[in-house]
Amino acid sequence: MKPPLHAVELFFHVVHKGGEITVGKDPESGDQQIIKDVEMLTSNDIRQLGASHVHGILARYPDISRVTALRGYFKL
């Protein structure tokens, strides 16, 4: 896509209480599902992935608590 690109992205801090996380199915995607895998990661797991494998905001703020404290509009 060409700039300007407008996106709204939501990040959640979740606590695993039990059970298994599974990949759902998007009926609009048919056989071309976008999400191939899901897993629960700790903040340490995310830091170890490296900047090329995480969202830009997580590469900029490797301390996850700084990301969850952000409010309002910002541009990477």
C-alpha cells in the first residue's frame, strides 16, 4: 500500500488462566487463512524474537510496560 496508511492497532496484556489457545477460522478468507499459528508469549519471549519479527512499536520499546502505558495517537 502507498502512504498515507491509517491503521488502528490494539495491544492487550493477557493472563493465561488455563486451556489451550487455538487458531480460529475467518469465513471470509476461505482456504486462504491469514492467521496460520497462535501462541502465548512472555515479554521475554517477544524480546528474543528480534526487531525483524515483531511489530515496530515493540522493536522501538522493548520494555513491554512502556508499550502498555502509551496513550493517544503516535506515528512510528
